[in-house]
Amino acid sequence: MLSLRSVAARPDFDLSAVACRSDHTRWSPPEVHGGHRVVLVRSGRFRRRSGGTAADLDPSVGYLGVPGEEEAFAHPAGGDRCTAVIVTPALWRTLAGDGDRQRPGAFYVDPALDLAHRRVLRAARDGDVDYALTEELLALLATAVARTTTGPAPCTDEHPDRALVAAAREAIAADHPAAGTLLGLADLLDASPYRLSRAFPRELGVTVTHYRHRVRLARALDRLEAGETSLSTLAADLGYADQAHLTRTARRHLGRTPTALRRLLAGGVAPGGPPAAGAC
């Protein structure tokens, strides 16, 4: 029995949780998928056959599938749980480049890639799909590209990106519609999303997600200081998924909830004492 649940979907990618409860030792009928797929195993193990080669997959070995590739699966050891990331050819090219340099098939999942996988799942739980999740997903894909692409790839190039970061900051500050998502912002600036994601830590010491939160939280503080009473309206106006998302973000970056911040800015004493040390 196979179940697939979409965790986060945007036009350029789909992140899904896949669970299989099966003990069939024979190969399944061949199937063909579109798009590039990076599949990482969370638990259990199974077998995959493609191009006449079979691979044993478990949390230490994932695989890359490419468009049009025929594959079959077997589950001789019972069930498994996986994370599947499907990306469009256009997004994949920004990471891996053009041409036939991909090595589809199994690749080793080292601790760094395992951590990247866990960070993606954590970001998915937090709900910020268009920035935090996208940024973590790009880091995961870039690591997978390094395992499956021959020669240098665009995501491994280093660029002096001061002008790019300045343009991104301007678009975020102006609340440009394209800045609503990291991929849209990169497209607006005619830059690879991974390059944009990497540029912010090099230039400012913080991620583009962190920077966007900084801008939005400044607007939140302005509104709270002016007496905003509806936190749900404030969250929606600032582009947060919901009031809870705004609250989590404020607590993480400022050490206080929006309600506490409103009391503080109104001249009261915020509950809970001073902000947590090292909040970021």
C-alpha cells in the first residue's frame, strides 16, 4: 500500500511525504515520471531498478530520478518512509546547469545531507514555504547536485554578489509582488535562486529569509506601536501564513509575542522578562 502526501507545493517544486507498507519481493510494473526527483529515505529500506541497474536504498542512500527515466521498485524488507522532491527542469538547470551531466541513480547520503533533509522537514512544519522552506530546499538540492553531477555546477560557483543583494533588499523593502517568494525574487533579479540564497550570508551575515523577517517585523512593530488591535489582520497584511506564524516568528527573533510587544510599546511591562539571549 502506497500513500503520498504533498507537504508543500509551488509551481517550481513539490515536496511530498511517501509511505509504503508492503512486503512484495518482486519488481513492480515499470513506471515513468516527469521532472527531476530527489528521494531521501527517512526509515526502512527498499530496492529500485532503472537502466538495468538495481540499488538498495535506506537512510544512508538516496536516489536521483530524471525525466523520462523508467524505474521499478521492490520491497523485500517491508515498509519505508521517504521524502520526495520533484522540481521543474528550469529550476534544476539553475542548480545543475545544462546538458547531460547528471548521474541518475543512487548516491550516498552523508551526515551533511541528512541534516539538510531534517532541516527541510523542520521548515515545512514551521509553515514558511516561500522563503524558509524554499531556502532549506535549495540547500538540500545543491548538496544532492554535488553528488550527482559531473563537473562544476552553477550552484557550486562563487560570485561577488553585493549588487545582487542590494537589488534584493530594495525589492523586499518596496514589497514588490515578486518578492513574495524567494523563487519569484530570484526571477525578478535574473539570478539563480541558490545564488541569491548564498549571497545574503556572504554579504550581510544572515539568510535572505532572516532579512525578510527583519523587514516584516519592523513593519509589525510600527503597526503595534501605532495601536494595531487585530493580530490576525496584521499577520495577513505582512504576508504571514496566519497569526500563529507571526507569533512564532516574533518570539524567535525578538523573544516576545506580538501581544507582549504591543504592551511593551504602549509603555507597559511585557510579561516573561527580557528577550531570550541569542534569539535569532
